[in-house]
Amino acid sequence: MTNDASALVGNWNFPTAVRFGVGRISELADACKSLGIARPLLVTDPGLAALPMVADAIRANEAAGLPTGLFSDVQPNPISKNVEDGIKVYREGSHDGVIAFGGGSALDAAKVVAFMAGQTRPMWDFEDVGDNWSRADPDGIAPIVAVPTTSGTGSEVGRAGVITDEANHVKKIIFHPKMMPGVVISDPALTAGLPPHITAATGMDAFIHCFEALCAPGYHPMAEGIAVEGMRLVKDWLPIAVEDGSNLIARANMLSAASMGATAFQKGLGAIHSLAHPVGAVYNTHHGLANAVFMPYVIDFNRDAISERMKRLGRYLGLADASFDGIMQWTLDFRKLLDIPHTAREIGVEDSRLDELAEMAAADPTAGGNPIKVGAADMKKMYEAAMEGRIG
């Protein structure tokens, strides 16, 4: 607690218009028209592109007088070539807006395609470092309608996209305020077919976005309030969504929690993400799964800085033991319930690469939001603990 009012300073932003509810995908054409889009390009991943929900969306747009193109060459942990190929399709098709349709990878790639469609500089010139975003021509950024089909990243309400630089195996964040989608259609029915293991991994991603936002330094009580309620929703509803994917109440609450996480983490992220990003870039590991694996080891590392917050969080979540140790035990039990691996070794991380990964983690932009200052040596300690499954 500070007694210095000069520390209570912040710049706050809240996200876009969201049309939330079962069946709201029927409003896709209207959402496009509301942004002045007449020839949208729907960007998604190959798996979704083969499903009826995408064909139905395109057909409905066509019936509403909106000819809609399709680009689906987006891999998990999208790479720069995916974006470049999408830009080419966008320009050759004379499109005037993007429908970002899918999970975090598809949404991130789609948003960066929309951002880069009217730019002349290379994409890496806009990496989220300093004021690089100001180099962009804002008039060249295409409008975006976002349609999330997973409940994890919350990318639908974000102003950035994470793209892997495949030449260097490094995840980079491309940011611009106008990358924020103009309209979001959050239809829980679109998430109902998500397999249990993906439901679990994406749900843990949403929880960790909220958790790291709560723990990040800085003054942002609105983000913290959103974060704790987002965590409660995941605690209460993720096990149900994993057990019964057709439960639309559970799916709706998880879809809300995902958007809440991405709203909250404008306050900051931390070393959980710093450790997970290099693993995703090097091993192509699912981002939410990597976050879930590293979570308890980072909590343990941050103990001295977050113990008081954990007491408040434990009370809000209704834990019998509302303490740091209670949060830690609940975290371990929750991961086990969801079949999350306990060690980094189980997701393919190699001892021989820990020094390299630790350097990458220390350089990751999320490292600056950790409640305790961290460098490469600290990152390696956390990686070693995660390899051994060692807490405390």
C-alpha cells in the first residue's frame, strides 16, 4: 500500500463493442456493414475452414450482398509467412476489411493482415518496442470484425498480434491501437465443438492472463477487478466446459473470461508468459498449455511480492485456505484435474536448450511486467524447477 498519491497514475483503455450471446453469428453481415466493409476477407485456420460454421458464415454474407473471400493458411503459433501470404490474398482480392475467425492464432494473424494491408514498411518495423507503432499509416489499417471460437487468448479485444519470426524462432508482438477489432461477435455456440484438451489449455490461458494482470506492478484497479472476476469464472466453469463441451452456460462464461483476461492484461503480464513464449516459438507448443505448465513455478518465484494479493484472491475465489499456500495448492490441484502436465520435460523441453531459452525469456517484452525483476539467470532457475517439477 502506498501513501504517495503520485504513484496512483495510469493510462487506461477498454475494448471494443461486443455482441455477445448464442446465435449472434447471424449478425456477421450487419457487423461488417456497420464498419463499412463491402468485400471482407475471412481469415481462419485450416481446421476451421473445413467446418460448416465457416461455410455457413460465408454463405450468409453472400446472401446479404457481401462477397467474402477465405484465407486459411495459418498455423498454430502463426509465422510471418502466414501473414505475408494473407496480405497477398487480401490485396489481390481487392478486399476492404477482415473477418478474424477462430482461436488466438487465427485472430492474431488476421489482425496483423488487416494492419499490414496498407503499410509499406516491413512488419518487424512495428514490433511492440518503444513507439514503433507510430511509424504506421493509420489510414492503411483495414477494419476488423472478430469472431472468437476458443476461450483463451482474448485476442478479439486486443490491439496486438503475436507472430513468430521463423528465421530466429522468436515470438514478436506487433502492436497498433487501430488493430483493435471494430466489432466482436462472441457466440458461445461456436466454441461448443472444442475438444476437452484444447478447452482446458485455452481456459488456463484465460486464467493466467487474469492472474498475471492482477500480479503485475502498477496502478490499474479496474483491470484488477476484471481479473479477479475472470479467474472466478474460470474456476467455476472450466471443469464443466471440459467435462461437457455442449454446456452453453459454461461455454458462455469461459468466452467472457477470455475477453476479460485480455482486457485486464493491459496492466501487464509476467514471467509465466516470458517462459512460455520461447517454448512456443522453438517447439511449437500450444501457448495456453505452456503457460499452464509454467504457472506454479513462477508463482513460487514471485512469493514475496504477491503473498498479500494471494490472500485477497483466495477470499474472492472462496478457497478454504485463503493464503499464498492455498492458492498454490489450488493451482496444482486444478492443473491435475484438467490433465495439465506437471513438468516442462513432459511437453518436450530439452535440458540442453535451457540457457538459450532463458536468454529468450529474459528478452521477452512480458518480462518487464513480472512483480519481481527478472533476468536470464532467474528465468533459467524457473525453467530448471519446471523441468524437475520442484516447488519451494
